[in-house]
Amino acid sequence: MLKNNLGYPRVGPRRELKKACEGYWAGTLSRQALFLAATQVREANLQLQKDAGIDLVPCNDFSLYDQVLDMSLLLGAIPERYTPVVTDVANNAEVDLYFAMARGYQRDGLDITAMEMTKWFDTNYHYIVPEFKKDQAFRIFSSKVFAETGAARHFLGKVPKPVLIGPVTYLLLGKEKEAGFDRIQLIQKLVPVYVDILNKLQEDYQVEWVQLDEPFLAMDLTPAQQEAFRYAYAAIQKQCPHIKILLTTYFDALGDNATLAAGLPVAGLHVDLVRAPQQLELLLELLPPHVVLSLGVIDGRNIWKNDFERSLHLLDLAIKERGRNNLMIAPSCSLLHTPFDLEAETKLAGEVRNWMAFAKQKLQELNDLQAILEGNTSLLAANRQAMETRRTSALIHNPQVKARVAALTEKDATRHQPFAQRQITQHARFQLPLFPTTTIGSFPQTADIRQLRARWKKGALTQAQYEDALEKATVDLIRWQEVCGLDVLVHGEFERNDMVEYFGEQLQGFLFTSNGWVQSYGSRCVKPPVIFGDVWRPADMTVRWSRFAQAHTEKWMKGMLTGPVTILQWSFVRDDQPRSVTANQLALAIRDEVAALENAGIAMIQIDEPAIREGLPLRRKDRAMYLDWAVTAFRISASCVRDETQIHTHMCYSEFNDIIAHIAAMDADVITIETSRSQMELLEAFAYFHYPNEIGPGVYDIHSPRVPSVAEMEVLLEKAAALLPAKNIWVNPDCGLKTRNWPETKAALENMVAAAKAAREKV
Ligand code: GLN
Ligand code: ZN
């Protein structure tokens, strides 16, 4: 049984590539030095995989920025606006064109925008979206895949397995940049270029296997898209008879595409048996006996040790049907989504550590599973023991938390009175003007504030010194908001590093790694908290700051919390219970904080849920079930308060049409959303649905330093008032202001308040 790896993290164990890229962009590092850093990361990865006994070692999984952008360059799909940079490639280098596409190009009098970026399926990785025109042409442009294949072959002393995104997935990842065609129609122009690439890999580098990633085979497909798969793979098989294609799927089950996938003329098929173990039996029936089946049994999306018993069950099933010779064993997907090496975590408690595996450890798990199949019983015993301690450890299991979740009823997720009633009570209490103004929570996190926190963490500042400085920043902000004339104030979130980490650090059941970085996009990495055990809240988390802030103003001060679904979505989540159960535990912890804020006299409490949409399952059939439990978790967190207490929520993505009913079901008294970039178009969905509760459509884009004029915000407010009842409309920016500077923030909010006043006069 061959050991197959799909891809390896590429920022380097100490984020070496991040530093090198950023140095190159800043002009402080030479191109040579950048390439050297890249080579070192690549070679270290190859060495590691070679040492781990991986049979199919991937190459071209490395990327300086993004593997989809690599494909666009390989296939010559370079948008026209980069022509000045392309023609300059002779003088510059391909890498400058590449980074121009990723990040924009502002040089030598040129100002060219970057390509768009979007989420890679349901991960937190973001890719650069290919752009297609109706008459799009493709040709081999970049030689990166050939160079990396050659270098890897030389380094390993054997042929590596080049990784490419398959032709259908490549097209589906992209976007039409003009009307009048469907990008899938480009498949006939695209396939010949793939044929050339594959043949060149085979002829020049004697490559045996090539991995073509086609995760779209595990998504909902139209008949035309299914047909594109048949067409592309038949053509490749016919014209590249000497190459073995390993058709690679992940992130979901093949489902209704199983027959299609099993019928494609390829040498191997990889499936994700972590997300979708149930698909194995059907595949064993459908897949022709000569096709090698790669069994993705090790979770490439998480940091947990593999449960060997569970994997062996799947492996045994496959071996019984097909024998060992045409099976491979593999991680479920590329290890890109896991941190590098658990050994770098010197501060983790031994017991917890024994339940975890990062990328390097996952390679070892492939070996261990194979050794166990060959009769090594002690490895299995050790794994069983780790699993057993995890099932029973008092570190993880808190019977009270479990009992509380089990006892939840519909009543816990329901406010006392319906919204219409609450609105009357709340309006009587708050006495706000029409079109009340507010902000989303954070204010500029300037270098001062960040340095303050860094010094406090290092011990250079005492707790009292740190809090004094935060208090001063908070009071200054309150005074400024009063002078500015905002109606509902916030405390500014100066005490928070990050909206998830801040809560995770105060909740039980969370841990933080020192080096658990994963790539988010380009050189940007995130270090998600780990939810390893039952979650509960030992003490108040935000009451101190909200109470302090409310005590310093006569105006209403919003309490500010992160919602349960967002905390879940931006963490590594335990895999020993359904996500919905963990969501409910988080919901109860937030609910307790909501109750504590209410008790402390806070009358408005905002529970941010910017990540609800990110959790949407990839397949339409699974979406309703997710939205049900996600909305319930939010409602549990919010429903303990009296009618007169106003619950706000905030979401910042620009698509609501398909989930508007669920957003309404959250039943927040006020929702603030991102709308300014779409000129209020998004509000139409809310209007069409007769969204019943109050809503604050963002009137200016906080992603840009630009200060919007009073007039343009007035226009947006007029549009909003034409779509929704005036008494339901709030006025606020699109999102939090923590990435902005003070001068632009102040100017923009002053204009916003003026726009709201002007709008009031007109009613
Ligand atoms: N309250 C948070 C802030 O203002 C919300 C951030 C977000 O939606 N991502 O920063
Ligand atoms: Zn936001």
C-alpha cells in the first residue's frame, strides 16, 4: 500500500517564507534571497517527507503566494491590465508579475489593481480568483511546475508527484469578467494546454503520477459541469497515455457525483474519508478494479491525533474488497491547513499534547498505520491508550456542562415577547432619535495600544499600569463620541487583541499554541485557538470594561461580545463530538456573560456573528441543518435577557439573499451589516423579505482610508429609507474600525452623524 501525501504547509516552520516575501515587497530583501528562502522551505519539506517514508511525495504544492494564482500563471490566464507588467517581464522577472497579480502594482506611474481573493471552499485559506474573458486563450506561460519537478527529482533522487489543480476545478474557481458566456465552455480551449503540460512532465522529467485536484467533484455540479469532467479526462487519457492521473477530491463526499468520478478514465482516485467515511462502501462497488483508490483517513483540516481504530476499520474494509496493491493511504486533503510541527510546542501540557498531531506528526501516522497493518501491535496499543485518556480525561469532560447542554429546550432559545412587543418597550426606554447612530465596536488599535499590550505581556508593565492606560484610552474615546454626537456609544475594545482570542483566553476548554500558524492568504498566517474540551466560563469576561465605560457616560453604552458560531468557526474544534454540541457549549458561556452584563446595568448587548456564513456546508442539501443549529446557538446566547434589554448582532459579508430567513430567525433586536460597497443593493433582500427587526446598513466602507462625504451617506440613507420602515433603520459604518487611523475615523464619523441629522430633517 503506497503512502500518498497531497501537499505540505509552505510558510516554513518559523514562517520563514512570510518574512522573506514581506522583505522582498518592502525592498529590503533581494530576489536572490527570496528564492533562497523558498528553496530552503521546499527542500526541508521534501527531506521531511522522504524521511517519513512517503512514497508519493508532492511537488509544486509549494507556492510563493497561492496555488491557484500559480495555475493562472502556468496557463497564461493573465488579465489584460497586467500587460505593461508582462511586457516588462523581460527586464523584471516573472515573480514581479506574479506578485502584481496578487497584490496590485503601483510603480513607475502605473496603478494596477490586484486580482480578487476569496475563500478556498470551507477553509480559512483564501485564493486568488482567476479572471476569464469570452475569448480567453490559454498557453503554457510559467515554467514553475517544471522547475520544481526537476529540482525535487534531483533532491529526492526519485520522481516526485507534481500537483496541479485539475482543469474543471480551475475554471470553476474563476469568474467571468464579461457577459455572454459560461466559463465552463472554456474547457475545450483549456484541456490542450493541460495535455502539453502533462506530456512535458512525462517526457522531460519521467514523471509517473500527477495529482490533479478536483475538489469540485465533491460539490453540487450542473449537467454541463459534469459533462466537462467527462470531456476533459477522456481527452487527457487519450492524449497522455503514459501518465498516471491521480484524480483528487476532498472536503466532502462525492455523493451524487460518485458514478461520474468512478467512471472517469484515470489511474487513481483520492477520496476524503474523514469528512465522508460513509462513501467508502459505495466507491468500493463502483470503482473499476484497476483504478488505485487513495484512502484519505488522516484529517488534514485539524490538529488531532488520528484514531487508528477508526482508520483501520476503513482500511480493512478496502483491503478486503480490493487487496493492498491498488490502495494508497493518505491524509484527507493537503496538510496546508494544519500547523507544521507539534514538537515546537514546548509549553503544551503533556496530556493534551498526547492527543494532538500537526503536519509532521500526520506523516508519521501514515507510517504507523502501515506498520500496524503489517503486525506492529504496540503502536496500536499506544494509540488506543491516547484515545482512551481523551475519552475519559477530566481535563476535557465536565459533567455539569454536558448536563446543561442536554437540558436545553426551545424556551432557552426564545425571547419572552415577540419583537414587535419588545420594540415598543425598548423605544420607550431608550428614547433615541430616528436613524440612531452607532459604531460596530472597535476603534483604531494604534501602535501605542499594541505596544502597551506587548509590554504588559512581557511583564514590563504591571496589571495596574496596563489597566490605567486602557482606562484612559477608553475615557478619551467616550468623550470624543459624545462630542461627535453619536447616539449609542461603544467602549472601543482597546483591551482586546483579537475578537476570538480574547474570549478563548478566558474560557475553559481552550488552549493556545505558540507556533500553530496556518496560512490564511499570501504571507498572512493565523494561529487559531484550540477548543479541546468542554467549554465553560469561570468568571465574567467583559463586565469590568463595559461597566467602567457605562459609568463614564450618560449615553447608552453597548456591551460587546463575540458570538458562539464565530468563536467555533475561527478555532480548531474538537473532533470527538458534533460541532453543534460545541456550539451549544459556547452559546451557554456567552449567555452567562450576557446575563452578567445585563445585571451590571448594560442595556444594549451586541453579539457579533461575522462568521455564520463561513460555516455553511459546501453541499446545498446540508445547509438547512447547519443553519438550524447555528441560529439556535446564537439564540441561546441571546435569549436570557428581559424584553427591555436590546440585543444587537453584527455580520460583515456581502451576501444575504440565500440565508435571509435564517438571519431573521436569529431575532436580534438590531443587526448591523456590511452594505456600503454594494450601494445598499443588499438591503433589497431584506426589504423583499420584509425583514421585521431593526437594521443598520453600513453607510461607509471601513476597508479604505477614504473619508466619505455627508452627501454620499445621505444618499445611501435615503435608499435605505425607501426600502425599509424608517423607524427600523440605524446608521453605522460597515464594520469595526480597528484597522483605521484616528484622523480618518473621526472625520468619517463626524460626516456620518451629520448625514443622519440631515436624514432626520427630511422625514
Ligand atoms: N466588534 C468587532 C469590531 O468592531 C466586530 C468585528 C467583525 O465583525 N469582524 O471589531
Ligand atoms: Zn464586521
